[in-house]
Amino acid sequence: MLYSALTYQESPRIPGVYKITYLKDQRFYVGVTRDLKRRFRTYNKFASAPQWRLNLCKENSLIKTFSLQNVFLMTVFFYEYSILDSFDKAVSNNVLKAAEEDYFNLLKPTLNRGKPNYFK
């Protein structure tokens, strides 16, 4: 099953490869996790921090158009979470890592720092 444009509340508690798109310029990040819901909740808390939201507001010049309180509520929507691949809870780490590497090679994400290095 393919999940796209999720809120973290809608995401399932399963392992998977995910993509987070920054809607302003369509750059994106690809990652892998054992619990998609927990990972998206973590990112959502980060994106909701007042300092982060204020920076986004200034960057997008929204502060001139909307009240500061409304801008804070809106900036969470500058990100879109989607699940590229999901697995049952019994999946091995090797399968997850291989799936993530496949998506790295296929999509060439713009916000990752490079290919995953599992041998550090």
C-alpha cells in the first residue's frame, strides 16, 4: 500500500522508507525507520517549534499577509510526509537498508547529505 501526503496522525506504526518534501521548492529527504508514526511525530514537533516556524515565515514573506499566530499554524503545511515503501514488523534491518539504498539510487534526494553509509 502506498501512503502519500500524510499527517503524522494518519501514518501507520510499521517500518518503512519515507520521503519528506519541502513544499516551497520541492526539495526532499529520504529516510528509513522502524516506526513511521513515531518518526513523523518527531519531525512534526521539530517543524512546529516557534523558532523554525518564524524562520519559515520570514523566508516566505507570509508575515506581511497574515497575523503571526495564523502563520505559526500554517507553517506545518510547508512539509509533506509520504511513505515510499512499507513492511511488516518482522522485517530485518538488511531489508530496510537495501530498500533505502534503492530509493537513494532511484530518486537522488536533494536534502540528504549523501548516500547512507552503514559501515561507519
